[in-house]
Amino acid sequence: MNKFTNLPKNRSFVLKNATVPVCLIQDTPKTITADDDGLARLDIEVQNGKINSIAKPHSESSASASIDLDGSLVWPCFADIHTHIDKGHIWPRKRNPNGTRNGAITSTGEDRAANWSKEDIRARMDFSLRCAFAHGTAAIRTHLDSTPPQHHISWPVMAELREAWSERIKLQAVCLEPLWGYKDKSFGIEIADMMVEYNGILGAVLNRQDNTDSLLDFVIGLAIDRDLELDFHVDEMGDPMARSFDRICEALIRNKYDRPVNVGHCCSLAIRPEAELQRALDLAARANLCVTSLPMCNMFLQGRIPGQTPRWRGVTLLHELKAHGIPVAIASDNTRDPFYAYGDLDAAEVFTQAVRIAQLDYPIGDWPTAVTCTPANIMGLDDTGCLKPGTPADMVIFDARSYSEFLSRPQSNRAVLRQGCAIDTTLPDYRELDHVVGH
């Protein structure tokens, strides 16, 4: 049960005695100092649905109502930069036969060919967005399987949903196609033109493939000619010989592509020879790369051998990348599909699991930015994922007063404010999808 039932209804109030990660306050006043965990006890004043001020407790306020949070944590709403909501929730009708990435690719392809009509993907995508919204997410970037003829089905549906959800979630989309699919130059031109039509992002999947450099030059050229963003899946495997991470950097530099590029997974980077890593990190910085890790999905798929305990977690070099000045985000990836059997597009769960999987503690420091302002900035959404006077009061209030409490229990009784109003955080019932995917 949500304990925050007495939140003011008038969109002008003060949240008193809130515990706030200082790293999530933009333009932090010098008067605010954090404790050893990076937290501070503060008052947050909201006026007409926007944050008016963030200050030490007991400050004077013109707000007509207030609520004492007694130290409850307040975060900005989340930005989830790497998801696959077109695949979401097909698990009941199409499981992964062996828990491997190859099993996921095969079974998803079969389900896509058999079932992914406009009605099917609209129902599942809308369900996913409702989950994310209830959990407190304000922005999502999804990858959409775009292998013909699916691109003509999924992209019009995405456009409809983006419009329908425009007041609740800022929705971006990336076309998802293996790099070798661009060998068909006519398809490459067609999908790039579709990205212009649908305000989409050009994407590709790279692991180990032939003609990597020439295909990358072609894809990057398409993006440059059309002023498109790029977003890649990269080296999602446990192969120390995978080098697509480096090849992307070199191609971006070679083609003088001057916009930030987000790359996801980069699993093999973590097990490559140590002597290569400094050059790879230097290349990434020169190429203006941003890296998104998907720790829950990668832990599910990577290193899976029947009858054997996995020997690694599949997570990329989060600490090293961040220390090198490369923006690092953490995201949900797949939910209840052959690539990841679990998940609910809950960025709080993603952060909690990432802390445990990748040891994002001692100290936690500014790692909360990895599910909030860093992905929002990569997405070009400067007023999302941060607490900043003058921006909408889009916030999540947790029934926890410290990271120890936050990370120890599921935060199922959180409150979510959008433009200062508490939303209904009731999650949609899986039974709603029974007529779509079965049970």
C-alpha cells in the first residue's frame, strides 16, 4: 500500500525533510552539502506543478501546503535509454529454448514472423509503457526490430503510441537491424529515409561480421546525409576477440561524424586483453561515444552453458569507462521475452540490481545519474532526469531514507509525481495480455 496518500492536490506545496541524492540536483546551490553517501536533507518547493526551489529544511516558503517526508528519498523521474518494447511480454507464448543469446534470436524471429501484427505489438508496447509510467519513468528509447517486412508494421504503430503518450513519456525509437543487413543498399536507403519520416534513430547490431568497415561507412554516411542520430548494439558476447567497439570508434572518427553516439552492451570489452583497453577507451573518448550497460539482461544470457555455473556477469567496463570521462548509462533492455525472461521496466530495480551486479558502491557516489540525467542528456532531454528549479515537478518518492534501505527492499509503495500531481501507480494486470500472448 502506498503510504504517501496525503500528498497535496493543488500542485503548489513543499515536500519537507526530503532526502535527496545531491548528484541529481542540477546547479546545486553552494549552501547544500552532502553526507558521506552523497545525500542531503532538503525541502523541495513546488509552485504550479514546477519545482520552485530546493533548499535546506525550515526555509521560508509561499506554498500553501506541505508534507513532512520524514527523510524519504526523492529522485527525479527516470530515463530508460535502451529497451525493446516491441518484444516485450511474448514469453508466455515463446520462451527461450536454452537461455542463450542464439536461442533468443531464433525464438524471437519465429514469434515475430508468426505474430507481430499491428494489433499485437500495439497491445504489448502500450502495456510496457503503462508499466514504465507507473514506476516513474518519464523518457524511453526503444529499439524496434526493422527486418523487412516488420519495419512497415512497427514504425507506424510506434508513431501512434508516441503521439498518444506524448504528455506522459517522451518516446524515442531506433531501428534494429544486424549490420550485415545493410549489405542490401536499397534497404539501407529505405530504412534511413524512414528514420527521417518517423523522427527515428539509425541503428545496427555489431558483433563479429565480415566487411565491418565498409558497412559502417555506409551506415554512418546515411546518417550524415540525413542528419540522423546513431545508436548501436555492440559486442554482446563473451568473445575476447570481438573488436566492433573499436571499429565503430574508428569509423566515426574516419567519417567525421560529430554527434554523440550511444552504444549498448559492449560485453566483450570486459574480457579483452588488458593491454588493449587503454587504446579502446581513448578511441571511445575521441569518437564521442556514450555507453549503456544492460546488466540484468546480460547476466541472464552471457556465460550460460547447460549444467555449468556462469563464470562471468556479462557487464561491460562501467567503472573504467566512467573514469575515462565517457558518459555511462544503465537501462532495462528486454522484459519478459526470450532475451530476458523477467523485468518490468522499473528503473529503480535496474539501478538496485546494477549496484549489486557491477559493485556500484563504496561509494555509490553519483551512480544514480546513470538511470536519470545521464541517459536523459544522451537523449537530448536536458530537463528530464534532474531536480532543477523551473522544470516540471516530475519526481519519485520512495519509502526509504538511505541507500541501505532503498537497495534492500522492493520499492513497491513509491509515489510518483508528474507536474506536481500524484499519478496512479497501480501496475497493469498481466491478465490483460492473456488474449494476446496467452498464459
